[in-house]
Amino acid sequence: MTKQRSIPTALLTVALAFGAAGSAHAAGCMKGAVVGGVAGHYAGHHAVIGAVGGCIAGRHLAKQHAQQVAEQRQAAAVTSHPVR
């Protein structure tokens, strides 16, 4: 397999592996993997390393976003239903 064919194949393999893990655990991972894979490819042909790093970063950001949304919902519930 040539190097030009191995990069898309590796990206597809990573995408399928994380897709099979379930959407609840992969929130942000797919988008991060795609962005990281492309960035890694253009930064010295390290697409797989970029995809893994992007997945980790995307998952972290998605987890932070979910936590912020939960805090906002909790704050909205407290202010809309005051304790008597």
C-alpha cells in the first residue's frame, strides 16, 4: 500500500473505530479526529497522530461544554422555581 493510500485508510479506520464505540462516548471525538487528521497530514504527514490528538481534544471540549450546559440548566431551574 502506498503512503498516499495509507493516510485515508488510517483515518477511515480511526473514524470507524470511534464510531463503533457509541455516540455517547464519542461526543466531539469524530469532529476533532477529522480536524486533527487533516492538520497532522499537512504538518508533516502525521495524520493518524493528529487524528488521535484531535479526538482527545474534541472529547475534552465536548465534556466541558456539556458541563457548562448542565450548570446553566441547573441555575435556570433554581431561578425559575424559587423555594417557598
